[in-house]
Amino acid sequence: MISDCAIVNNTCAGIKLWDQATPAIMRSEITGNGTGVEMWEQRGGRFTRINRATLQNCLIAGNRKDGILGGRPTIQNCTVAENVGYGINSILLKANSSIVYFNHQDGQNLKIESTASALTYSDIQGGWPGEGNIDADPLFVASGHWANPANRTAAPNPGDPGAKWIPGDYHLKSKGWTWDMAQGIWTSHDVTSPCIDAGDPSLSFDGEPKCGEGSPLWDRSGPNVRINIGAYGGTAEASLAPRPSF
């Protein structure tokens, strides 16, 4: 189990798995590394040792290569965004209520090697068949960017060893309420993300803010009805849809 960790700015992979590893990676940020999560498949004779990681409520962003490479990952309520390589470069991926967007801007935005991969209730750039899937700008609060503290006059380049990833804010914009992580307050925007209340309806959203009548958030948002897509879905920082009058 790896939980509540920030794994950042490593030259190689943030997490590298070997020899049939099956970790659960929870509520963690994996950003600014070489590769986000790398899962080697070791072949010997008739046997292949395959790594199978489960990731939940994780942010995998701004890595210099792929967000997730290799293995057979299962992801739920994760955000995989703005990686220089592919967002996910794996076979037999299982994804639910997750965002894979704005990766590999110089080519295809998503590479999933097997059509047997199962994706549901997720926001996938370029689209993917599966129940509840959408292809729409998730409307993050702010994008991340590369900076070079050692040479501020140079154009930011993720290939520069001195470059650092400055994370964005991957909460979802809403005309209702969005958690402002910098100020630690609820705020609102002039647009609403299509990922709000769009996750798997079978998943519990008890961890999201309660917004019934009498709640301090009631003036802009009505009752919460379904889990959000993305890393903050099912958590206390999940964005809230606006009431119909907004």
C-alpha cells in the first residue's frame, strides 16, 4: 500500500514495479518524474511476470514520459493529465470514473495497446467505447507548466534536467462550488465541468460534500446526486454541480 504520498521530481520513474507486484496506490500525487508509474514485464522461458497495480484517487501529471507505462493497471477516480508522453501506455487497462486528457500533445493523446481494455464512466480524450464514457474538456481550474529555475530566460523544456514541473489545479470548475486548494475555501466559476456527477452511479459518493437544504453550500448547489469523474471524485474536495437557477 502506498497512500497519501507526493512522489515528485524524480529523474527516472516515480514508482517502478517488478516481479509480479500488486500494490494499491491511494490518494497520491505522482508528478514531474521521468515516468509516473512504470511496470516492467519480466519474461523468462514460458512465464511472464506481470505487474498489476491498483490506483485510486491519484493524480498522475506532468511526467516527462508516460503517465503509466506497462503492466495491467486498474484505476478508479484518477486524473492522468499533461504528461509529455502517453497518458497510459499499457495493455488490458481497467479504468472507471477517471480522466485521461491533455497528454502527448505532439501526437495521439492516449495509447491503450489492447482493445480488450475496459473503460467505463471516464473522460477520455479522443474517445473510447464503454458505458458512460465521454470525450470533453474536463475544465480543470488551472493547467500545470514547466519552469527552469536555473535559467529563467530560457524557454521551459521538460527535456532539460534542470526543469521542474509546476503542478496545476486539477479540481473541476463549477458554477456551483469548486474547492480552491490554494486558499482553502469554496469558490465558483463561470463554467461547469462535464465530469461533475458523471462517474459510475454504482460507486459510493458518501465522501463528497453533503449539500442538502441547510448546508452552507446550498445557495449555489443542490443535493449531490452522483460521484464525480477524476481524482477528487468521492472525496471532500469534489466539486458540486450548480442548482438549476445558476
